Amino acid sequence: MADEPTQRTAAWRPTLRIEPATLPGLPIGDSAQALPARAQRLMTRAARWIDQREFTFAERTLAEALTIAPNHPELLRLSAIAMHAQARYADAIALLRRLAAARPGDATTLNNLGSALGEAGDFEGALDAFRQASDAAPDVAASWFNLGKAYDSLLRTEEAEASFARAIAVDPASVPAIVLRANTLKTLGRVEEAERELRRALALQPASAEAWAALVGMKSLPPTAEDLGQLEALYLDPTLAEHARTQIGFAYTLALEAHGRHTEAFDVAIATNAARRKQVRWDAAAWSGIVDDIRDAFADAEESAGTLGQEVIFLVGMPRSGSTLAEQILAAHPLVQGAGELGVLAFLIREESRDRDVDFPAWVATATPEDWTRLGRTYLERTQRWRKARPRFTDKSLQNWQLIGAIRKMLPGAKIVDCRRDPLESCWSSFKHQFADEIAFTYDLDELAAYWRDYDRLMAFWSERHPGRIFTQDYEAMQADPERRIRDLLAYCDLDFDPACLNSHDVRRDVRTASAAQVRAPLQRNTARAHHYGALLDGLRGALLHKGDSATS
């Protein structure tokens, strides 16, 4: 797929995001070797440029300083930070490796190296660098903090939790570490511990937007009246930074809803999403055109046969449509490993587009059966870790609905489950939550409805092209008759019925979505919320039914 607009591809490039110059508890660096006065002034100026995120100016200033002291390690390290911040990862990594060899055991250099490696997608390399940093300086909280983030990026949640715990042991007041540890505890199903940690973070920093967002977003217990009052005060605080205000706004929306104050919740949701929309890039019309291109590219594609990929169960659909519950049910089966949102398929498609120097789906017409088989085998190689304990696994990267044509060509034996919920419920629930930047279509009701229509029409096309190959997992039908729907789902996946799937909330596994707490409770039948808002949602109702360009086939 094309590199523009960026919202299409950002989700398809895995990154380990750690700020290179502002690591918690880690100083920018010292001047281990004496510098001439002018070079010292230039280094100080460059450090200020880095703090102000003016990285081009910082690099120019450092280049001037390096003419005075060409091999000074701190000047070189700061230069690598400036390169990293400008996405010149290879240059930054090469320079930091050279510095790490010259300064063995220097935790600051190793942390910067790990950050650059992670941003470049080398998670294992990042993990090794952060391990070395932690060994070299076990009393530096940032090393453990970054190690925890590296483990978390590799879905090694228990090790991530332990690393964050070490960071907190070194720095008990580190709110970022406490919040991230709470997130890992939630992922591991230790919800009560997670809530205690978040309460501790808020006791240390009552205005922590990250802690409030995580606490209210868990939905394990309704927010108290005191919580609601604190959120209201923060939301109305004119001094709050814009990014923090949006996080608080989403948390305040959910808290107001939990207290039955739906008109106020609606107003806060509208204002908060409008502010968030300014922070992301999205072009709904361009996206509809891309959906057209995908449909056209596969309109005459021949059906692939075979069993390659029979190990995989893809779960696709819109956010907030019950996909986490469907995965939890499947993961309760003794033959299925719940792997979560892998992102491997989309990354492979992006790699292929780069190698061909042609955007997806423009190269579909020239791809041979051998090409598709090669891609399918590569996918299975990259996901083999999920088949170590059990022979089948789920891939819950929801946006793979765009790539079902590729799935059918690459992995004809794979199962595809379309997770569906009432569109008003799904879209309104999405509108009340903040997502990562790569999901940029949820912050405007008209754009959100247009995206749903694009999803709906492309799924209709796939179902027509591949009859019987896609199973519709209806969330409301699951709530109404769970055993029948679970049996149907298992039968489609060629899995014998297992009673454990009826008690999927008892499954102990990592769950990395906003629904992590809910899927660990017995299935509820009262999750609909949109009806409380009445006529306030008439605009969204109408937009979902609109038959504009993006809804035509």
C-alpha cells in the first residue's frame, strides 16, 4: 500500500517508541572528557535545541563543536540523538555502536542505542542493549524502565512487569513506571493489583492523565463520585497541556457515562474528539478511494486452493466490536493460542511493496502464485512462536479486513472471522476511546461512519468473492445465545466443541486491549449504551445509513 497518506502505513510498521533524549531518570550525559570552552558552550546549546525538539539546529551546532573536539563521546552521542529524532536510524545506530564499543558499560549510551534499535524495528537488538544497560547500572531506573518497554514490545509481559517493578524499586516515585506496570498487570489478568498501582500513581501525581486514562478505561469498577469530581476539575483546568486534556477528556466521558450523566458525556466526547482530531492526519475520501483500489485489484483474482495457513484464525472487524471476546473464547480451546494483534501480515505487505517499488494493491495483478506462497510461508515463519505450545493461533489485527484478498492468496487454509456488532454501538464506543495515532478515523462522527461503510462494503465484496470462507461473529447474537454461537464458531474453525470455551473468562493469558478487564468477567448481556443518548446520536445513525460515494459498490 502507498506510503501516503501516512495513517495507512503507520500501523504496519512496528516500533519501540522511547524518547532518545528524555528517558525517565536518565541524564542527557556528562562531559567525561574535558572540552575546550567554546565546544562546551556549543554542546550546551545543542542540548537545548534537543530539549526544544529542534534537531536540525542541534545537529548543525554539534557538527561545529566536533570540528573542535572530533572524537568527544558526548558530542557524538548527542549527534546520534539528533539523527535518531530525524528518523535516520541506521546512522544513529552505527554511531552509537561505535560509542558503546569505546565506552563499554556506559548505561546512557546503551539506552540510546536500544531506543534507536527499537525505533528501527530491531526489538531483539533493543532488548539486548537495555539488558546491558540494566546490568551496567542497576541503580538507574531508566534502564529498567526501557527494558520493560522492550519486553512489552515483544509481548513478554511477565518479564516486562518484573522490569517495571525493578524500575519502581529504584525510583518509587516514578509515575510512568507505575502506570506501565499497572498496564502489564491488567494484561496478565491481575486487575485488582493494576487498580491499586494506578491509585498509587494518582496519589503521587493527581493530575497524571496516563494514570486516569488507564484507571477509568479498565472499567473493572465504576469510578467513584470523588473520581468524577477530580476528573471534572482536571478537564476544566486551563493550564493542562493539550495532549493531557484529551486523555482526561476521554476518561471524563466514560466516568460521566458510568454515572448516568449522558448529555454531559456526549458534550465532553464531542469536544474531546474535536481536539484529538487536530492531532492526527486522516483523509476519509482518500481512504475510500483506496478501498475501491483494493476491491478492483482482487475483482478478477483467481481463487487459491490448498491448506497452507490452516494453523491461523484471523479475527477482523471494527474496533469495539467484540473481537477480544471472540479471541478469548477461541483461546479457551486446548488447541488454540490467543496471540493478539500481531501486525505481521500488514508488515509483510508493506515490505513486498517496498521491494517491488510499487504500492499495494497495484502489484496484485503481477504477483504470481509462487509469490503469494512465498509470502504465506514467510508469515508462518514469523509467527511460529505462537505455535510452540498449541498447533493453532489467532491473529487479531482488526484492520486485516482490508487484506482478506491477500490472505486468501497467501494462506488459503486460514480461517477468517468477521467480528460484528451493532454499528451504532461499535462506532459510538470507538468515539469514546482514544487510540494510538495509526487509528485516526475515530475522532469525527462523519469520518467514523464513512470508515464503517467502507469496511461494510468491502466485507460484502469479500464474502461474495469467497462464499463460505468468512464467518460472521455477531456480538449481539453471542450475548443472546452464547452456547449456540460458540459451537458455530468452533465448527467453522474445524475445532471440536470444548466446554472450556463456555467459561472463557477463566482463561489466563495476556489481553492487550481496552477490553482486558471485561473479558475476564462472565459474559454480560447489558453492554449496549447508545440507547441512553437518544436523539443525540441521530446524526451518527443517519451517517451510518448514508449511501454516498464510500458506500457504493
